[in-house]
Amino acid sequence: GAVVSQHPSWVICKSGTSVKIECRSLDFQATTMFWYRQFPKQSLMLMATSNEGSKATYEQGVEKDKFLINHASLTLSTLTVTSAHPEDSSFYICSATNREWNEQFFGPGTRLTVL
Amino acid sequence: GNSVTQMEGPVTLSEEAFLTINCTYTATGYPSLFWYVQYPGEGLQLLLKATKADDKGSNKGFEATYRKETTSFHLEKGSVQVSDSAVYFCALRGSNTGKLIFGQGTTLQVKP
């Protein structure tokens, strides 16, 4: 199957700082990438959908100005958590697909801890 | 709106026991249904899928049948192994959207 990587795998930051998480498709061109958030022992909640070259579409309740998503190329999308606070601590997961496939491929996730 | 409901875990079984994890869904139209598995410390992996009613998805000894009449997609395995210990997520994708809707996940622990 297709491979999706995330970097970093874990990050600890101070409250008020910004953190950038990268999602890369390693062996295919991803026309669409999805960002999810997963709380401990809970399901994945879709945050936003990003199509290459266009603005991300955010799910209801997700703050666009806080979670900045950029999908500037067919192999890279970034999620920036701006002015992070402890309540933003979570596991962030991306997935990627392209127009020809009927399946999303998931990255390994990034554990964010905000102190 | 679309939604997925899974049986609550954790599910604890002895090796070689029979496994069933229930999953029911609510959706308009004809969704595709999926089971994903998340091993400790890893990302989600697609386990199996079914795209239309009465389809049976299977992989690694796991099976699930798309039952439209009962809006269910229960996961089964005849003989579990310790290595099957993981979190299992049922998910659907609506017929008009590429978005995945996940259930809450069921933790399976298999003891030797």
C-alpha cells in the first residue's frame, strides 16, 4: 500500500507557542489530505480536508485561525497549531488519497503535548 | 447525519477464541464500510472493506459482511492470536463524500 509519513512523531511545546506538523505522501501524489484529531481512548474526529492548491475545508467547530492547514504540493500538507494551549494536547493524524483511489492511507500520527 | 456505533470495549479474549465486534451505522444512500486496525504506537491500517450490500470483506482471517437490512458490518475472526491485540475502528464513507466517519473504536486484548 501507499506510504504516508508524519513529522514529528511527538512534540512538546510551551503554552502560547506554535507547532507545525508535516504530512507527506512518500510514493504517490496526494490530491487530497485529511487531518484528524484523536483523544485518548476515543475515535478520530475529522478536522479538515485539504485539496492540493486550494484552501482547506474545515469541519464545524474547528477554528480555522487556530489550526492552519497548507497543502502546497502533491506530496506535502502541514498543520500548524497556533498559540497552542494545554487543551490542544492530542494525537493528530493525517491521511492522504488521490482521485483514482477509493481508500485513504494514514500516517502514524503526531503526539502533541502543550505544557 | 451519518454515524457509526461500535460495541464498547475493552474486549478480552484468550488465544484461539472466536471474536465478534459489533458495528452498526446510520447513513443515507449507499455508503462504503471499512474496518481499520491501530496497533500500539502505530497509525491506522485498513483491515478490510465492503462497498455494497451483501459484500464480504476479508483479510488476515478477519471477515465482515455488509448487511443493509440490519445496517451492520460486524467484524469476526474464528481464532484470535495475541498479535491481534489492537484497537479496531469501524468506519463509513458516504456515497457523496470522501469523508470517513469513524466509530469510537474497540480495544481488543488477546491473552496467551
